[in-house]
Amino acid sequence: MDKLSDICQKLHKLDYKVTPQRRVILRTFMEHATKHLSAEDVYNIVKQKHPDIGLATVYRTLDLLSEIDILHKINFGDGPSRYELCQHKSHHHHHMICLQCGKVEEFDADLLESLEKQLTNKTGFQVVNHQLKFFGYCKKCLQK
């Protein structure tokens, strides 16, 4: 089974319809899997082939898909929320955000596992997840 069919099954199980608009938006995320798309980004991509889909539909769909853990909503502190497909791993990957050009790069190494264990051992606090964002300047902007 491909990812789209898995997501459609999840929507059906939760009693949500798999509308043509939802399919188009989900395909957009699959086709741009390495990007962190805002609602406006999704709308601009979708309207090229499906001009009948409105911005309000995109916002509603993104809200729904993030509520039911199909999309992960991220705020990089630069204005609009961004979205990406949930990976359903035990931890999310981390992000490096360029303060000059706004480029977002992913960082997969999870160096915080030992810190989480220390926190749990010392305080009894059970960590289930975390987010880490690095803010700085990408190679390209540093070369300018």
C-alpha cells in the first residue's frame, strides 16, 4: 500500500470523507516532501492545476489534517505556520532555519536521547517528544 492509500484509510476510519480537494492537497505534500509548506504555498501549487480550490478550503484541510496527525504543523517564528507530513517516528527531526534567506534544513541526528534519559532518571519526568530549532545562517548566506 502506498502512503496516500494509508492516509485515506485513516481518514475513513475517523469518519472523514476523502474529497477530491483533500486528495489534491495530500498529493501536494507527497510531491514536495522535502519542503515545509505554508497554506499559501499549498494554495499556489494547487491552484495551477485546480483553480476551483479556494484558499479557505486549503486552510480548513490543513487544520483538519494536522488535528488528526497526518500533517505536522510547525512554527518557525517567521510568520506563517508551515506543514509537513508526519513521519510517525518516536521523535521528530530537527530544523535549522536561516535568519537571512529563511531556508529550512532538516537535521535527523537525535543527540538529545541521553539528556532525556537523564531528565527522567533525575526528576521522574517522562519525556515523550521534543522539538529543537537552530537559528543561524546557511552556507550560501555566509558566503555573501
